[in-house]
Amino acid sequence: MAIGSGLRTPSLRRRLVVGIVVTASIASFAEALLLHVVWYGYERRLIERVVEDELRRSIEIHPRDRLLAYPNTGDLRLFVASRDPTLPSDPLPPYLAPLRDVSGDVPGSIVFREVRAADGVDYQVGIAQRGPLAFLLAYDASEHQQRRIDLLWAVLAIAMMLTLLASRLALGLVERLMGGMNRLQRRITEGPGSTTFRDAAMDVEVSALADALDDHRRQVAIALRKERAFAAAASHELRTPLTRIATGTEMLLARNDLPDAVLSRLNSVRDSVDELQRLLGVLLLVARWQPAGDRPSPLPPEGAPRPLGELVGLCIARLAGEARLLGTSVSVSLAEPDRPILHPAMLEIVLSNLLRNAIRHGRSAPVEVRGENGAIEVVDRGPGIEAAALERVFDPFWRGSAADDETGPSGLGLGLTIAERICAAAGWVLSIRSDAGSGTRVSVRLAAAGQVPDGEAPSP
């Protein structure tokens, strides 16, 4: 019986929505950043054009009228610095002093620099060298800087709105795209009945998956039909020699001239044949039972109910010889020995299997059979089962560490697999608890009227 890893399965719908939203967000913010960069470049070129035009006008007017060369606008300030002490010179503020000797590669060209004053105001400065004079025109760009910040926040807000809109559109788009997958999931959960999983409204990719599921379902149905046919044929082939053995045994038992030792052996053979026939009948019945859904209906009762105490006693008596041989004792404590069992043959097989395992693997430690609160429990004091191995005890053909021990009993590893299948068919719950070194406890929770109790599930 497999145990889930507990890891959360990733949602395809969530991944699609997240992928679309992330892509839209990256595109929106990239567009906003590009708009900001383009606008910033345009503003910078515009400022440089204004500074250049005004600076050339001031240079042209300065030789004729020094006072008229200075701009009369509040955002433009002209400074004329002279390297000749005989000529008048304007004192330079600290943020312009390092720029006095800056010149371009081409004589007479204008060079632009961005500086920040001590008060935090940004200036776009145009510098031109004319002989001993240096013309520095500072443009106060604080208003443009504030507009740039406002634009940045505006484009970021627009990008956020576009992201939210993309999220809403992505959710609707993914829901439409996943519509076919959702219909397929419902069909798988509810079962298609006589129809197929495929739907004409499904997309090509979902239709391909539905076709694969339909093909797999047909293959499983064919395999189940073959399995049931094989089980019926095998039952017939096995019943024939068993019937001959039973008939021959009854004929010998009818004679009056046989010694007591021979009669005892013949009675043992007859009991073994009866047990094999009951086992064969139960296995054939369980093989034909096909569970459907999470809560499959159990098999209907066959024959008259029998008391729980009687079935436990029969199982212990059948294994008494093996228990004595291995030095093991079996004790019984049943709170409801008269509880009617609706599937007596099934419980007899399950209990015999559990008792046989406890006797063989208990290493001569006492075995207990307890019954209370609607459950019957087989407890041994053997070596127990490792936690890693406990997950595989119900797997077909799996055997524990005793199989590798020369003194341990041999087996095919099918006992617990068969017992679990029988319990499921009867509407019971088989569970096992064990700790290495402290023994094993196997419980069968018996359902009232053959129904599985609510909230119960098999768990190793």
C-alpha cells in the first residue's frame, strides 16, 4: 500500500495565470521604463537646445553690451569668468568653479554638464571658451526634474493597473483554456459510464489525452475480462481434483475396517479439502468483485452468519499444531464473542493468515487475539517491522527480512495482499502497526451489516 509523500502538487491553472501575469508585468514595467527614458532624453535635448541658443546670444551681445548679455529669466543664470585679471569677472558659485576651464574638442564649441548645487538643485550648464573669457550658462532644471519624477510615478501606476487588468484577463483566459481539462477531470471522477471521455468541445490537446484514457480503459476492461475468465477456468480445474479427493475420502471414511490412526489422517485430509474449497470459493468471489470509486460497495453476504468466537476458535485449532511446534501460545480475549459475522468464510481466511504470520514470525513469543469496539486484533511480540518496510507489507510478492533468514519461514509474499483484498471486498478495514523490536499489531475493523464505517480507510 503506497503512502503519499505529502508534497503539494503544483496547479497547472495557477502556473498559467502566474506566467501570463508575470509576462504582462515585465512588459508593462519595461514599457514604462522605456517611456521614462525616452521622455528624459527628449527633455534633456530640449534643455540643451535652449541653453545653447541663449548662450550663443549672450556671447554675441557681450562684446557690445555686457549688461544685455545676461538673461532676464529666473531659470537661466550667466557667469562670465576671466583668466585675465585686467578684465571684469563674475564670481563663480562653488558648483560651477570646477567647470571654468572645461572646453570641447573643437575650438569655440559649447560643452554641456549636469551639476547639483549644495541645496540639491540640479543645473544643466553650457560652457564656452572665448579667449580669456569663460561663459557659463546655468539652467535650473528642478522643475523638469519634478516633472520627470511625476511622470515616473504616473507610468508606474499605469503599469500596475495594466498588470491587474492582465491578471483578470489571464484568469478568464485560463479558465476558458482549462474548460476542456475540467470537463475531462469531472468525467474521470464521475466515470464516463457507457460513453467515452472525449468531448466534441475539447481542444486538440485535451482530446488526445481523452483518447489515450479511453484506449487505456478499453485495455483495462479487456484485461479484467481475461482475468475473470482465467479465474473461472482455474476454479473449475482446481475444483475437479478436489472433488475427487473429497469423494475418495468420504468413501474411505464410510468403511468400518480402518484403524483409528488412518481414520484420523482421513479426517485431516477431509478438513484440508474443505478448507481449500472454501478458500477457492472466496478467492474466486473476490477476484470477480470490482471496486468502483472511493467508497466501493462490499460484497453481499453469502450463507448464514456465524459467531466471531466460533471462527476465532476454528482458526486457532487449525494452527495449534504449528504453534506447538514453534513453541508459541495463543490467547484469546473477545468482548463480543457472539457478534455475527456476515462473511464467515472470508474472516476465517483472513484470521488464519494473520495468525499464521504471527506464529511464524513471533519467534516463540506469545500471540494474542483481541476483539473489542467492532475490531479484531492479532498481536505478536516478535521483532517487528522497520518503518521503511511497513509501507510495502501489502505489496504482492514482497517479503520481509525473515525471508532472508535461513531460520525464518518461507513464503511467496501474497498473504497480506490477499487478506487486504478480502477485507476490502467484505467492507472491512485492514491496518497494521509495528515498531522494530516491539512486535506487530494487525487489526481488522469489522463493519456493521457489511458496510465500511465512515472515516475509516486502510492504512499500513
